[in-house]
Amino acid sequence: MCTVTFIPVKGKVMLTSNRDEKGVRKKAAAPVVHMVGQYKLLFPQDTQAGGTWIGASETDTTMVLLNGGFIKHEPAAEYRKSRGLIFLDILSQQNSLAAYKKINLLGIEPFTLIIWEAGYLYECRWSGEEKYIREVDTTQPHIWSSVTLYTQDIIQKREQWFAEWLQQHPHPNSADILSFHLFGGNGDAENDIRMNRNNEMLTVSVTNIVCDEQSATMLYNDIIHQEQHQLSLSFVQQQPVS
């Protein structure tokens, strides 16, 4: 939930996420299709808090969560609800962008939500006080890094690594982008794309979702337990939102 890339390629898009977490956090459950409300959702589950950081809905929506809004914040003693559960509250609606606009986020820790929905890409940030929404160019690749873990200098350096990698991989596939998420960087373990800070905070999994017009296919790579899982979720035709 702390490094995310978006890549459009040959009528498809790829969203890939590195989950950077505390080494003591419980193992996440492998992705399965869940019925949440009226819709089928595909996501791995955080067994500690019950939510998730990445998922796809049969409504032709894929979302990824990053910790933090615009700047590194000082966490409160407690929050009303986990961000991972807020994620599911939003993804389980017919229109996720509309759900984000409507949902009450007071008492929720700051986060950034990347939403790919019906051919549009949105960057949604919650500062802890206000919501922000930016529509993102879907014809270009993008990378996001969590502001809670990386300084602006490091974020810019990671953007440079991504740009250089794209020059070498102008038409990447899933294996290519997974390789970047596992090995990108300059050998600085604390800030590489796959990071490790004394095993206290480290990349525990990499998840790649490939979306076309019919379905989303998720490849989940649990680095710590050396497991891989692949599942697909078909999209259903939705009635226009009035």
C-alpha cells in the first residue's frame, strides 16, 4: 500500500502495488472473491483489521490504497475506522468515485486512493480534514509513493527510477512491472521500490492487477511466505448512474 504504478498498454491497464508493512503484522489472507453488499469484489484481506489495500469490483473498478495524504502526519491515538475498511466501503458501491465524494471521513487517518473506473483514473487524497480529487491522464504511466514512508526527495528519485525503467521497457508486461517492483532502485534498501528497514518495516507483498474491458486479473506475490496466487474477476454490465 505504499508504492503504486499505473501503466496503460495495448488496450489494457496494469495497476501494481507494493505493500510496505511492519514486520510483526499478521500474514494477510490470499485474494479471493468476496460478496460485499451487492457486488463481487476480488481482494487480499488484512487479517488484523479486516480490510484491504488493493482490490477490484465486478463494476469495472480497481482501486489501490496508499498511507498518508499530502504530507507525513502524526498518527492519532485511535481512529474511528481503519482505512482498509473504508476502502471496502467505497469499492463495494456501484460508483466508487461517487462513494468517495459522499463518504464521511472525519476521524479517519489520512490516505491516498487511486481509482481506475470505467476507463478513467483518479487520484483521491484525504488530508485528515479535506478531500481532494484529481483526474489523471490515462494515456501515460504514473507512480505514487507513500508520504508517510518517503521524503519528497526520495519520491522524486523513485519517479526518476520509474522513468528510466520505462525507457528500457516501452511495452512492459506483468512480469516486467513485477520485476521493477521487486528490484527497482539503486541498492538503498531503506528506499528502494522493494524496501526493508531492519525487518521492522518492509515490503511484504507485491500485487499486480491487469484490467481489460471484460475482467480484472490479480497476481498476488506474498514475498515473506513465498506464495503466489492468481485469480480473475469478470465485469458485469452496469446500468448508468442517474
